[in-house]
Amino acid sequence: MSRGFNRLLDAVVRIDVREIEFNDGAKRITGGVGSGVIISNDGLVLTNAHVVSPQAVEISVTLASLERVNAKLVGWDHWTDLALLRIDLDALKRRKLSFATADFGDSDDLFVGQTVFAVGTPHGLTRTVTRGIISNNNRYFEDSRGVNGYETGAFNTWLQTDAAINPGNSGGPLVTEDGKVVGINSRGYVGADNLGFAIPAKVARTVAATLVKAGAVTRSYGGIGFRELQDLESFYALSANTGVLVANVDVGSPAAKAGLRAGDVVLTLNGRKVDGRFPEQLPPIQQSIASLPVGSALKVGVKRGDQVVELLAVTEKLESRVGEEWAFEKWGLTVRKVSRAYARENQLPETTGVVVLGVQPGYPAAEAGLARGDIITKVGSKTIAELAQFKTLYEAYEAAPEAQLVEAQRNRRISLYVIKP
Amino acid sequence: MSCIRHSILAFLLAVTAAAAPLPEQFNERLKSVVAVEFFIQAETERQPVTVLGTVIDDAGTVILPGAAIMPNVAPAQLRDFKVYRPGSSESSVAVYLGQDAFTGWHFVRLEEKGRAGLVPVTHWRAAQADPALSDELWGIGLRNKDEDFQPYFLSSRVAMMMKLPQKTVVLGTDVAGPGLPVFNTAGEFAGLAQPSFGQNFLMFSRNQRGNPVVLVNVEESSVVLLASEVLPYLGRVPKSVTGRPIAWFGAYGLQPMDPEVAKLLKLGNQSGVVVSDIMKSSPADESGLQERDIVLAIDGQPLPRLKPDRVVVSYFGQEILRRQPGDTVNLSVLRGTTRVELKLKLGDEPKLVREADRHYFEKLGFTVREFLYNDSILHRTSPGTTEGVMVHFVKPGSAVATAGLRPDDWVREIDGAPIKAYVQALEKLSTIEADKTRAEFVLLVSRAGETQVLRVKLN
């Protein structure tokens, strides 16, 4: 192996995470293992968003020297499935430990058939190297709940490789023979062989740069769901290489307010021609909207029937479908705030309320009849618009427990429940 | 003391002595019992159905349990009704008369020549009092068609009484085939066997160690609707095959009020239904009823506390359905902490799926039906929009199935043209189907709030 490859091996780490989970009506700590790669001398580690999330309470990094140090989450972006950590440098200094850093390669230069290696901790097997080729360097793979229930893949395409990628490989690097990081291994098809996916280094570098500065990536939201035209051009009487189909428009979104409708064909965005004939062309189109500053004007050139019209939308800040989660332990109840995306998916008119994630059998919430999936909209006479209101009401209950009337909806059916001490 | 006891015993003996022996009663009452066979004709399938029915009058009218026919099946799909006598392989032709909204019963009528020898269940003296706990009741079961619907005797004792909301008794074991009459030992008509309740069992097998399963006996039942809840309604023979008129309230997602909630709201033993959803310009909407209101009483009659809690919703539903469109109803409602009195004029139930116009495009491989008021509820659009058509059926393997069309998709556009009316969709699709040179067409459909463009390749 090349010298570069050996150095790369010294930059790959194992990551052990303990994080809070709110699934069963109680706050529980779960553990997980993943991989990561050190990308800077000041101890930044790049890994997957689904390996380390903001709910992590303890992150421990095992260096190539097999020494363990703690790390902290610096930034998180589920859309690209990336998380950035920083190793505890003081501890490192104290213990006189050192590490190597990895270099990025240019993921745009990859060709199909090129040999690549995946390095990581599959199934907890530290420092495993597997070999394969680039199977496809521009794979479209969007998943609305791919990162622990969060959306992913809307703004980037993926590198596909047949280098074996197993659970625990997540967050480790995909590297060339000379040890350059060209991707961050992220996922494999369950039940398939040798179908692995990695975030291209180009995306990873940009996102990491933003995360180190801001801790998060702010994106613009238009509310347009695109679908590839794929030989529908003749049906829509379009000239070659033009246009993308609007498959759906989120209710109440900037695009909806601007008058965009499903079935429209978008020809231009802010004057620039769009070409969305194939699925892998969709993420760049979404990215061109997402990368606008929040509150930007978005001029959408639309073909509707025989007409061509220009609509004007103003972008909003992109939000995740997963709202804040919390546990009300004395009630045996865990909840998640209804987000805009959740409300839309479930055709709720507004984002009022919290979704029940779980109830603990025998506890007051379960006894009252609440169940997973119920949306609690009112406690007593107070409408729950924000999770904070619920927390305040709960604190009042903790101070002086007395029966509470709770209003919840299930499939738009409103029921009343009583939570008793 | 002993003298009194003696005289009671003597009285009882006299009653029993008056009744014919059970085998004799059984043979007589078989004349009120039939098996009914029919077919549900779908686009590509013809599904045979066999149910049990009770003869209710001299005109050869037979009632069948409500569950015999799924609510979305159009009357035109119901074909070839045949009526079999117990123990016979001979059948007589019958016609379908429709379903009564209040009782749920389906009514069929035998052709005249097939009525001979039938005895309406009303011919038998009705039990004057509701059966008491531990009273013995008996009934008839019928074997399947391959055994010529051979009748057999069942009997059991009353184990408990319930209001569901109608007076219903549950017996210790199965007492009759569902849909067939049940009698007391004096031969009096005691009630009608209902579809049986599910029973919990644990299933043990080589791979499963005591997995809970619910089993429902479809051939016999231990649940009996009492005669006093049956006899008054036998006259509700539908005037038309649609079952109309059907009274309409216009509020949806009614939920029972939990007893704990009633207690917290200081409503004592009062029950109620919580209103989840009110359709715009429905009778409920026009009366001023609001979402989250709790209906406590109808026409001054407080909603009773029934077990299980959800029965109060059926109670309220039946209170509406027993009335006629145009009837006025007074509701007492709890809104927040204040009581509100509302007056409401019941409307006519909007067109039901089973009444909707539909058309099967055999070559394209799907059925469309008109978009109904009830569809706008499901799709959460403002009611009254007649835009688009609904996909009722998709033939597996057909061109539209390959393109990804699914039943219950809402077709908004055909070949880029918005569909404003059902007839417009028919015209467009007929033209496409007739055009042999057509290579493809395009549908814009909505599914669970998301819209998709489907490209259908023909040939």
C-alpha cells in the first residue's frame, strides 16, 4: 500500500456513542458504534449524522493507536447525513497522544470502475478495510426518514460502491488507492449485496466547512417536489434537455403561495434553465433552491398547458420533519413537536400539538388511553402550540398533581382523556 | 309456605306442558329460515356469497344481516339471488330490495312461486318479556351448501344482557346461525342472532408459544338482538334499492366521552359524544355545532352511559338514522364549560359510494367513479368540489396498473386537461380507449395529499 494509504489508516477512528432515545414513553440511553475520519489538525472528525446526533450524551473516539478520547458534537446535517465532532484536544495533550489527518481527494474525478477502499468499524470490528470499485458516481437516493427518521438525500447524489459496507462502517471514509478521502460511507441496501453508498467528498467538504462555522447548514425552502420528466418531453411539447416536472407542492409553502401546482413543468429557476429528465438531476435542482439565502426571491418559469408563466416565490427556512422530543416521565409519556413537514404529511391544518412517541404501560398517560401516534393538542384549556407550553403545564402538575383534561387527535378524530396522578 | 311453593311449581308445569316438544317446535320454525346465495359481480371477479336469512312476512320478504354486503358494493353488482330451504338443494329466485340504514338489514324478496310453505317469523308468538339471566333459548343452524343447508338444533342459556345500544343478550354458547331467529322453550320468538363476537384464544404450534388470536365463528353466534328490538322495525322495507331516504347529520369522527372525562367536567353519570369534524354547509354546520362540542342530549333525552364506551356513538348514530330527512332535532351541547342548545334540521345523506356512477374501461384496465361529497371529506378538500374522478378499481397487470395507478387514487387531469366533471372524464377516457393508434396517455393523480403524474403506455 502507498504511504498515503497508511497515513489515512492512522486518521480513521472508531466512534462509540451513547444517546437519549424517547421511543417508549421514557427517556432511555442507547448505545451505538460507527466510524469517522480525522480531517484537521485541530481534531475535527467527520462522521455520519446517523452515527452521532444532537441527542448524544457521550461520544468516545478510539484513535488508530487504540487510545480512547472523548469528543463533542460541533455540527450536524441530516440532509447530507454528516456530523462533525471535535476530539478533546486538552486530554490529548495531557496524555501525549497524537493522530494523523486525512486528505480529501476530488470526488468529481472518480470514474466508474475505479478501485476504492472502505475503512471503518463494521459490526464493531475496528479497523476493517474492504475493497471494491466505484459502481456509480452519481446515484440518486432520497429517503424521507433515512437518518433516524430525518430526511436525507434531497440535495446531493451519492457514490455507489461494491466495497463491502456494513452497519458500523457508517461515517468511515471511502478512499482511493493513494489514501485520498473521496467519500464518507453512509448506507447500504438492507438485504442486498455490495450496494453501498457514500457522500461525495465534494459535498462533505462544503458541509463540514459550514458546520465548523455555524453548527448547522441553513437552507432555503420552496416546497416543490420535483420528479424527472423521463421521456415525457414530447407529451409536454418541450424542447430537448429542458424542464422538470412538479410532482407535488407542499400546502402553504412558498411555491404554493406563488401559485405553483402539481403537473406544472418548471423550465427556469431565477432565469437559469433547468434540466430534470433523469432522477440524478433532481438533487442539483433542489440544491440550487436550497443554497439561496433564506428569504430570497425565487422566479419560477413554468409551463402550464400551452402557457408559459413566471411565478414569484419567496423562500423560507428549511425545517426538518422531526420536531423536538421530550419525556414527561411521571406520566410515562414521550412526545415530539408537530413540525411543518409532519403536519403536511398527515394533512393536518396546522402545526399545533405534539405527537405521542410512546407511553409506558401502567403509567398515567397509558392508563388514560393515550397511545403512540396520538397528537395532543390541548392540556386543560391550553392549546399546545409549542413544546415549551407543555413543559410548563407539566411542571405545574409536578408541583401540585391533579387530574388533567387532555385533548388528542387520532386520524382527525378528537378524543378527551384524563391524566390522573 | 310449602303450599305457595307448590302452587308456583304447578303453574310452571302448566306453561311447559302447553308448549310443544322442542323437536316439534324446531320442525315448525324451520319454515321461517332460509339460506340466501348471491354473487357480487366485480370488474373481473364474481364472488359467491352465502348468508342466512329470516322470513318476515307473507310477501316472501327475507332479512339478511347488515354485514352480508360490504357498504361500497353497488346494488347493480348484486346478482342472481337464490333462496334455499333448509335441507334442500332446490332454490327459488329472489330480488334484492335494498338496505335499511337504521337496522342495517338487507331485504330480499322471493318470487311468488317460491313462497309456498314459508312462515313469517311474526307468525310465532313473540316473547312478552325479555329473557332473564339463565333462561334457556334455542335456535337453528344451517350447514353449508354442499350439505344442502341441513338444519341443526342449538341451545344455550342467557349469560348476560347488554345495550349495544339495543337490548342484546349473550348466551353461554352458540345458539343460532347469524341472521336466524331464536326462540324460548315455549316456542316464542325471542330475538335475532347477530354476527358473533370475536373470542380471544391463545394459539400454540410448533413455532408459536401461546400467541393471542381472535377467532370469530361465522357459522353460529351466541349474540341475540331481542325481539322487542326486532319486531318494531320489520316494516322498514326499503322503498328503493338505495335504501333512501337516509337522514344526514353532517358531523364526523364522533368519539365517546370517557367516564373519567365526564367526572372531571362534573357531568356525573352523563355520557356524550365529542364532535371532531363538521362538514361545511351540512345540517350540523348550519345549526351552529362546532368542532370539539360535546353532544350530551338529543331531543331532551340525555345520552345514556353504555358499555363499552364507544356504544354511545352507535346510539347517537341510530338516533339520527331512525329519523327522517327534514325532521328537526334539538341538541344539548357542552362547549368548553357552557351548555348550548341547538336546533338542527336533518338533511338528506349525500350520495354514497354504492350509488355513485362508475364505469369500467376494460381495455385500459380501470374503473372510475364520480367524486362524491364523502370523498372531499377523505381528501380534506372543501366539500362540493366535484373536480376530478376517483379510481375505483385497477385491473392487476393492466396498462394503468403498470403505470402505477392504484384504487382510491384521485384523478385530477387526463392528458393535461383538468377534469371538472365525471362525464368529461368518461368522454376523454372513452376516446382514448377507442383510439387504436394511441401509444400513451397521461394522468395527474393525487394520493394522500401528494400529486403524481402517471404515464400510461398502451399496447
